[in-house]
Amino acid sequence: MSEGRAGGSWVERSVLADQVYKQVLSRLMDGKLSSGDPLSIDGTARELGVSPTPVREALARLESTGLVTRAALRGYRVAPMLSHVELSDLMDARLLLEPHNAEVACHRADTAFLEALRQSIDDLRVAPNGPHFSDYRSYWEADERFHRLIVEQTANKFLLSAYDSLGGHVHRFRLFSGVGVRDAESAIDEHTRILTAMRRGDAGAARVAMASHIYGVSERAIHEYEASDETTPDRSA
């Protein structure tokens, strides 16, 4: 196989894996796939009309963030929602990581980076946030993009790997299934404070603003979890 064809094959496979990832994620976030449901590589491939390879890659990506689990000889299954303790621990980890990311990114900020952050906030303002994932998906993507832009601006591949492994946004946004995004106004205000500090070149203020944001997200997420748990007694099943 020529180098050009090999490269084209890799790109095509990567695009397919991303599409499969989005399809499975949508079903998981909307509750069409429930905790413990099996995820067959071959079955999903047949259903989506693709080969098993992009499905395998998509499920491995979902596994890395804890949304699906894999057991020997049993294949993949949808992971249960995080417990109250796990959700709290996840937010503690974000509180350690993301303020540092903001501080480092501020030191490295340039015009393009600041403009991209501004655009993500503008996208949050106009994004719908209804009860289904299809309703609030663009909001979730803009929110995640804001945080990813910051960690990418650190130019530290280990910080980026740590950020990806947490899967903080997908776990948090699972709580919005059936109810929609309830804290958009607070999140937009907090993102704006981070951007304001970045524009001033005040790395310390950027760190504090990010810490305040993650703490606020944590408080709201725990409240949302408790409210949802009252109507979902089998959450940990």
C-alpha cells in the first residue's frame, strides 16, 4: 500500500471512529443506553454500517473516561452513573488540575487564544439547553471547548492527558439528561471572569477565577445529583 493510501485510510478510520463515538455518546447521555447494558463491537458495527475497527476505537475512547467498562470475556458495558462520592472526588481532581492549567495558559496567552475563549463563551450564550442531549449538545461542546482550549494552551501533553482521562464534562452532563442545563447563567459568568483575568495577563487571578468556577460547578453538580437521586433509586445498579 502506498504512503498516500495508508495515510488516507488512517484519516478515514479516525473520522469513522469519531462518528461512532458521537453516536454511542448521544445514546448514553439520553438514557437510550442504560447502566449495565452490553455494547457489542460487532453488533454496533452492523447497526451503524461500519467495520468493527472504528467501533473498537470509539469504545476504547469512552472507556478511558469511565463511561463504559470492559471485562475479560464479557466485552464492553455501559458504566453506572458516578456515585455521590465519586462525583465529589472527580470535582476535587478538577479543582487540583484546572486552576493550574488556567495559570499556565495565562502566561502563554495570545490574541488567537483569547479570541477562541471569547467565541466559546458567545456560543454558550446562544446554545439551547433543553432536556435531551440533542438539545444541549452544542452547549456541552462549547463548555468543553473552553476548558480544552485552556489546557491545550499550556502546551503540556501530560496535563492534556490528565484532563482527558478525567472525562469531567461528560460525567457532569449525564446529570442533565431529561432536565436540561440548569446552571448556564452561572457558568457563563464564571467563564467570563476567567477570560477577563486572562485578558489582563493576571495569571494569579486566572487561577483563582478557575478555582471559583470549578468549586461552583462542584456545588451545583452535587445538588443536581441529590435532586436526581431522589427520583432514581436504582442509580448505582
